[in-house]
Amino acid sequence: MSETAVSEMSFEQAMAELEQVVGQLERGDVALEESIKLYERGAELRKRCDQKLKEAEEKVAAITLDAEGTPTGTKPVEGL
């Protein structure tokens, strides 16, 4: 596990570590106490990934066009 605080990780960092955690848990060769710690870390990492994806979705914008089809700007994506 990384020493980096989950709250400071990029999406890519959190996803990479989450994949490692899942791999360790799937192998089943980890002691119960370590499995619990891994599961808790995995839950934090998943939450961070969800948060970073939500932030990215909120930044996505739809291009607005005028009557002639010329781009006039952007507007936030609806439904977020």
C-alpha cells in the first residue's frame, strides 16, 4: 500500500492502488486482519475514484451553437 494519503491521490494513483488491493484480496493469501485493512483501504480508494470522476464530469461542457451552427460558447452538462 502507498504511503500517500488517499485524499491527495490523483484518479490514476487511486485506481492503480485499488487494482493492487483487489488483486491481493482475490488471491486470498492475506491474513484476516490484513484483509480487513486492505478492504478498508480499498473502500477509501473507490470513494476517491468516484469523487475524481464526478469532478471530471462536472467540468465537461456541451458546446452551444447559434442558428447558423457556429459555436458560441459552452454550457454545463445537464443532470450533474
